[in-house]
Amino acid sequence: MDINNYTNDLLLDFLDAFHNELVRLLKLEYGDRWLETGVSRHFNPEYFARTEEMLSSPMRAVDMPREPEELYGVEHLAKIVDGNRKIFRPLFQDIDRTRVYLGEIAELRHNLAHRRRRHLVRLEDLIRFTQNARRLLEAVGSTQASHFSSVVDALAQGGKPWGTPLGGRLPHLDEIYDEFIGRPEQLRNLGAWFMDDAKPIVIWGYGGAGKSALAYKFAKEVQESAPDGFDAVIWLTAKRLEFVEGTTRQHVPDFTDTFTFCKSIWEGLYGDVPNNVLGDNRTEQLIDELNKTKCLIIVDDLDTVLDDVETADFLLHELRACKSSILYTSRQQVQGLRYIEVPGFEGDELLEFIRQRGLEYKLDAQDACNRATAIASVTGGYPLFVDDLLRYSILVGMDDAIQDWKQRQGDAAREYALSRQLAHLQKEGVGGKVLKGVAASRHPLTLAEIGKLVGVTDLDAEAGVRNLLKWHLLYRAVREEDNVPAFSMNGNTRRLTELVFKSDPEYIGMCTAVATLTGERIPEAKRKAIATAISYAQKTLRANGIDSAAGELRSRMTGELAHSADLHGALGWIYSQPGGVSGTARECFEEACKLGSQHVETYLHWIDMEKRIAEQAVKQIPERNLLTLWENAMHAVEMALGKCGEIDILFQQAGYIRSRQAGTYDHLNEFALAQGAHRTAVEWFERSLEAPSHASVRISRYQVYRGLAISFAGLNDQDGLVRAINNWRTLARDYSDFVEEVRRITNKVPGIERRLPWIYDLNQ
């Protein structure tokens, strides 16, 4: 199942439930004449027959063809509601907003029914639909509202209930961006291109505009939504320049020519290169494979290889013969290719970016937004420069940061800002040394390696790393080859650091010393064997299901691989899929933990499975038993924290689970236990806002503040509740939805309306 099919099933569930409640309410008001009085008089006669058919057989509402000017799908529901205001106004309060909700659901229905093969549902669209469905079903008193409420919470916490993501390879999120903002039009255009079997396309824009960020966001969405017919998403970068040992020189990126391009694609698909595929006919074999194994391939920084005639000709011409989708990023338009331009941020997108980053850096977000025009004028609105300016303002203040940027502009301003920040860090401790050391290495470094490289104790190295994490100059990663916590930086920060310190003797010495950091590493052959086993198991899962995939993986878990934490974690992930065996999955995850797995993704799969089990059991089993299921999820979080350390996403998960436990205690009328769980949830959520991020996953600060509001409301803590709501408000994209959520959460907190008049005075 992919995200489109999952959404369509949910849509059918909503239509069925909503139709039933509408008919029930109309019958209560009009009796046996409900259809004539409540429906037919609101439609032209020629359309009424179809409307009657839809009402009596709601499942057909999605798949019926549409005639010109005919009511179709969900639109007729809004007309019925609008025509019977005396029934529905007390239930919906705001009929105009109700029509908007039904209109949005109608648009989704149209895309699924009539554009299924050319439309990819985005996660944001799915969340929006489930929120709309929940509020509409709650208004008419449907028992299905609780089901949609659980789906909303699951999606908001990062769940992917439609199942298996695509295989392939993507870099860690932190290598590309901190948090993605905006670009809805470009993402929709990319989705339409992708689902329309189009020829290659290029994302182009000036340096710092966010080309790679847009490409990565889209690639991640495709990977997680797992559209039917596609097998993998593969990211290859052509970036070549790196500063090493005092000079700028070529290094080995993902590919430099057709040979390494073909090799990297095979490795992205299967973790290893099959025999006899890199000979003289390697390009033909690759194209043949990409016709059978359909992929989304992202070629980042195409400009680097355009001067190589053979490679450019292959990428831009020969590769078009395959059925896979090719997406390039470039600093220029490419003749003959469709393109999507990435301009600098402006308007609401710029404000949202400034607001998000301002909160992240603990700036006065509103003060920063008030200077949006000045910030845009000196940065062009390019997110890379805006982000660096905001971080620099921590040190010198907003006005001085803007003035310095105005004087220097672009990369020169970034170099100046970073050099000032490093001077400040070096005064406070070893932060500057640590940053140079991590920049000198192309691979993540452990604390021990950082200490050895920069000549400080492990404790000093840890202090330096913590300081740099707060400045968002480093990110935490797990080094794949040996499951050891390590630290690295994104490509833009690395290149800027190299540029600033290209003549610095200390940095040059670190570049030379990096080569001596060997440490214990898993042999390359073993690493590839693990990657290959997981890749083939993923492909088998998509093609033949859970049992076949588990059998494929188990057949490879022999010899040295029998005790691989990664493979036991992958086996747990397979069994944790919908329709799998949760008990077996749990055993596999436990074994991966015992074997020392420090991959956050493994534990998140475990946590997601336990949450899904608990969420699906709501109202299906006694609430006393439900507490045990939430405790199982909490156990998975505790195992993750024990192995992976303090990571924001784990704290967020803990807060969510404790909040759900608190709600269960409330229903059981166990006040003291409910209060304790709410307090614990607050502690976890607050820690998630302070803890470092992981390289591949991000907390949703919007959801964290929402969770804090729920917990503070449960505690009847008005001070905490108001503080959480005010922070939550700054991140709200749809203000009316935010207001509705706040009212729903605070309706049991007496007197709170006096402290939140800006919410309770609206739409009354």
C-alpha cells in the first residue's frame, strides 16, 4: 500500500460515516420526508437523481465520473449542510468554515478519483484531510471521530501507517538542511512532474537559494510515501571541491564520471555491485536495470560535471532512455530540460523561516520578523544567508548583524560572521578547535577521535561539541560502520569553515592528522554485505510481502552476520509492518538493542510499532489494559535513550506517550496518577526543545508545543498553558485551525479565556 491508496481508504471511511450521520440528522428533523425536504429542494432536478444515489450508496461517491457542471463527490454534502442551517448551525457553529473543510476534502477526492496516476498525496495534505474529517465527524457526533483523531496524532508524531518506505539511499537530513520551510508550489509542481512519467527536470537557483533542500525534501516525501510502481530513491552528489591539507583539491564524491555513476547507482540499489556489470556495456546494463527497477534519481550539483562531455552526454541524453525519474539541481538552467526555479524567500515564507530559526536560536522571533524587510534586502531572502545572519545575531545583535551583512554581502559576510563566532567560541573554551577538527574530517568523528585530533581531553571535547550543537554548527550521527555515536557538520558549514581557515596552520595540521585516526571499523566487505542484505530484503518486502522478506534476510544472517545489530533491527522493522507479527518484531528489536545498536531509526521503528498497537486498541480493550500497551512503547523509548543518548526526537516520543497515558488515567478517574503522568510529559517535551537533533529525523516544534499545551491543561497550570500556547501560536500556519485546537484543549480549564482573549473573542 502507498500513501495514495491509504488516503483513499480513509476518504471512503469518512464519506461512509459522514453520509450516515447526515441522513440520521435529516431523519430526526424531517422524518420520512427527509430526502424530499432536506435534500431534493436544494438541487436542480437533473442533478438530484445522482445526489440521491450518492446518499444511498456513499462508497460510490469517490469513483463516479463527473459530467460538466455536475455536483460530484463531496460538494453535494456542503450544499445539504448549507441548505439545512437550522439543523447544522448549532453543530458546526461556523457554516462557512464547514464549507471550506468539505471543499478541501472534495479537492482531495477529485485528485484521487480522477488523477490517481498523476497525483502524489503529500503528507501535509493527508494530515490536513484527517484534521478536517475529525472535526466534521466530531460535530455530527460520529463514533468514527476518535479513529480519525488517532490517525491525526499518529501522523503528527511521524507515523507512516501505509507501510514500507522505498529503498535506495539518501544522505542524512542534517547534511542538507536544519528544518524545511515553505516551497509548497514547487513541491506540488515536482509531485505533478513525478507522477506524470515526465522526462528529466532540473531544480535551478543561485547559491544559497535552497535547491538541494527542495530536492531532498521531495526525495524524502517520495521515499516515505512509497508510490506504486517505484522501488527506490537514490541521491548522488557530484560536488567535488574540498579543502584538504592546505589546498583546494578534487575529492571523490558520489560520482565523477559514467563509471562511478553506474557503480553508485548499483550500490544505492543493492548495497554492492553485482559481477560483470561494470564492463564496457555498463551504461546499457544500468539503463536496462532502471527500466525494471524504477527509481527516483537525484543528481545534486549537476554543474560540476557539465564540462565533462562524456558524463554530461550520458546524464542528459542517454539516461533519458530509462523509465526512472531523473531530477537534477543546478545553478543554471539547462537547455532542453524542464525546470523549476528556487528564488529567495519572500512574504509569508520569509516570515515563517525567520520565525522558525529565531525560535531555534532563542532569539526574539517577533523582533526578528519585524526586521524581515531589512534582512531580505541584505540576504536576497536566500535561506542559507538568512540562517547565518540570524545565528550571527546571537553574538552581535540583530541590528549589527544586518549592518555587517550589508557591508560585505553573500559569502564574504558568511566568512566574516563565522570567524567572529569562532573567535567567541575559542574564548569560551575549545569550541573553535573542535569545529576545525570536525571540518577536517570527511567522516563523522567520535568524541575520543575529536579529543585526539585537536589535542584535548574527552571531557573538553564533549564540552566543545555541546557548545557547537547549541549553535547548530554540528549534528549528531551514528557512524554506520561501527555503531559509535559521532559528530559531523553539513556540507555548507564544512565548505565555509574550510574557506575561512584555508591558511590557518592549526587547521592545516588537523587535515594532515585526520589520516592517522583509524579506530576500530567494520571491514568494508562486511559493511557492504549488511547493506546488500537489507536492500534485497526491502525489495522482497515490497514485491512479495513480510514472510518472504524475513526469509530473505534470515538466509543471509549467517557467519559473522548472525550477530549483526543492524540486521536484527532490520528484521524487527520487517515484522513491525502492518500485518506483521508484533511479538516477533519486539524480540528482534530487543536483540538488536542487546547487540549494541545505536541507530535511532531502529528504535523509532520499534516505538512506532508499539504506539500503533496502543492507538489501534483505544476503545477496543479495557483502558486498564491500554496502560500496559503504552508502557510497552515507553520501554522502547527508554531502550533508545540508553543506547543513543539525549536526542530531541526520543524526548518528544516520551512526552507523547506519557501524555496518552495521562489521558487514560483521566478516563479511569485516577487523578493522582494522571497528574503525575502529565508532569512527566511536560518534562519530556521541555527536554526535547533543548536536546540536540539527530542527523536524519527532526522533532516538530509545533507538535511539541501542542503536547505541552495538552499536558499543562491536564494539570490546570494556567501559566504553563498560556506560555505553551503563545509559543505554539508563533508556529501556526493555519490560524483558524490553531484557534480551534486551542479552544478544544482549553475548554476544561476554568477562567483561561480571560488570559487568552485574542482566541476567545474571535468568531463569537
